[in-house]
Amino acid sequence: MTRRGKHENSLENLKMGAVSRKQGKIRVNVTLLPVTLKWLDRNKNRSEMIDEIVRLILKGDLVRVKRE
């Protein structure tokens, strides 16, 4: 049986602490349609794609936003 190696950044990330790694993001689980998931997978980072879509919506580039 082989031993698993450690990535050189692993220990550095642990030294910075959980708050540093979190970077203000919140982990959530959502249910998506298969077509949505397929579209999100075109870019290897689903979270980045969702963040970009929300940014464009809030900017008003994708849909009109009702400001409260």
C-alpha cells in the first residue's frame, strides 16, 4: 500500500487558518436542472460561473433588476 503525499501548499494553508481560506464565501447545496449543470460545467469552476452570472444580473446586463 502506498502512502499518500502532501501538497506543499497544504501546510501553508493550514497555518493561515480557516478564516483565511474561506475568503468570505458560504458553502451551500442547491438542486439544478441537468441542462444547467451541463452549462456550468463548460467552465471548470461552477462557483465562479454562478458568481459571474449574479454579478451581471445585479449590474443589469442580463435582466432588469428591481431595486428595493
